[in-house]
Amino acid sequence: MRQLQASDSIAMNATAIKVRGLSKSFGPVNAVVNLDLQVPRSTIYGFLGPNGSGKSTTIRMLCGLIIPTAGEIEVLGYAIPEQAEELRRKVGYMTQKFSLYEDLTAQQNLDFIAGIYNLSRSHKKRRIHEVTERFGLAHFLSQLTGSLSGGQKQRLALAAATLHEPELLFLDEPTSAVDPENRRAFWETLFDLVSEGTTILVSTHYMDEAERCHELAILDQGILVAQGSPEQLTRDIAAQVLLVIADQPRRVSKVLEAASFVHSTAQIGNSLRVLVDKHLAEPEKAVNQLIANAGFNPVQCRLSSASLEDVFVAATQARKLARNKRP
């Protein structure tokens, strides 16, 4: 695999991760397909997508834990996987599944991680004190890790991942097992780390978390279907969004989904969010006409601003339509 040349790197000091043509196959399964992306330093960059979209596989390739089938990776100036060993001391990795030892206390786990990174006795003492204060670990340091709640385990895992003060932090669906209050507090901590210069790449399938990222890459079945800031993505969505209020939303939804210019419908309470062709003229009139022709009572129908969920649906639907049109 060819290493990236110095001339290939654009503003290296401002770029934490640079990926070109990255692919990974497991036998006949294409987990990641021809991925290109750049992650700026001191930002939170999100991977958004459902299970099986390639988020975890990509993170493991960026860490040098698995070998790509094709493509080029540069992380913090290191060519990966060739220089993965040199990179490891500069990155932290919080896995999707809790990976600390549950039969050790929280304190013992932190001591163990400090030993892995060869922190001196004085440095270890200082850093454990700092992460204990930052992540609120003091009252359960002596508890067996297996007895901790989901939120406590999450805080301990983040403390362990940042113990050696990494420049770059990989977080693989870090909030999947915690409640909304702990999720909110966790994200505030991430912004504290970014303000201190840490770069964070986080994977998630929560739309509210994706909205908090500086930039996003939306993945679907291993393919990058959209990328940019949340504001850019919602502004440039490849569809028009309509809010439809109907007396019989389920039946109206079936009528709309049968129309060729309707990409998708989603019910929220008694209303429907309807995605239609981006270039459809007078979309409100077209939708109202469909509903009236099907014999339903007049409804409220108006254009609405797009959400990230709308962006994801529009991007994946566009890809499916393009695939279906192939000879």
C-alpha cells in the first residue's frame, strides 16, 4: 500500500485524519467502500449511520487495528497501518462494548491503563487525580467495575481513554447504554476536551448527538452518502420536506408512498413528514391533490425545514433509486 507523500498533505497541521479511497471487504461483504474524508483538528467529527453501515470498521482501520483492503490513511501525520505502533501513544480509543476489567476496581483499572502507557509514578498520580476530578469518579474508585451503572462505566471508560492525554480520541457509539441525562453531560465533557485541543471522532446513530458535531459523515452500507456540517447538510438536502396533518395519517401515508415523486413518509404523532423530489413544482398542491383524489378530507400541508433524519433518509433513498435505475 503506497504511503501518502508529504506533498499530498494539505495543511497537515490543521488536519488530524486524511483518508482516500478507503475500502474493507470481509470475503464477499463490502464493509467500507471507497471512502474519502478529512477530519480537521480540534473538532468533533461524527460518523452517523445505522448498525452495519461501516462506522466501527472505519474506526478500527484508522486506529491500525485492522488492515484495509485498499486506500490510503494518514492520522496525525502517520501513514496507517504502516506506522500504527508510533500512532498508538497519541490516540485514545473508547470501544462500543465496555472493555475494562469488571473484576477490578475502578482505581485498579486506571492504574493498569497508566502502566500500559508507561506513565511515571508522579505522572500517573497526577493524571488519575485529574481524570477523577473531571469525570466525577471519586465516590466509586474503590468499587468493583462490574457493579457500576452504565453511566459510571461510561465515565470510567472515557477517563481511561484520555489518561495519557491523547491528541485524537476515537469514540465508537459511546452513549448507547446510558440515559439522556448522562448522554448530555458526556457531550459537554467532549466539548471541554475539544476546547483544550483534542480532536474527537465519534460514531453514533442518535440524531440529536449528530447535530452537536462540527462536521458529519453519513454512512449507509459502507458508502459515504453525505458529509458536511449539520447546517450544510440540512440546507443542501436532496429533497423537499413537507409537514402534512391528516385525519387518517396511516392511510394517507400509504397513498403518498405510492406516488413516484414521494421519496418517503414518516409519521410523528398525527402528522407526516413527507420527502418529495427536490425539483417538484408546487409540492403542497401536488400532495394535496393526491390526498383529495384518494377520497380523504382536506389536510394541512406546508413546507418544513429539514432535519438530519430527513437528510439521512433522502441520501439513502437517492442511492437506492440510482441503483435501481442501473441496467
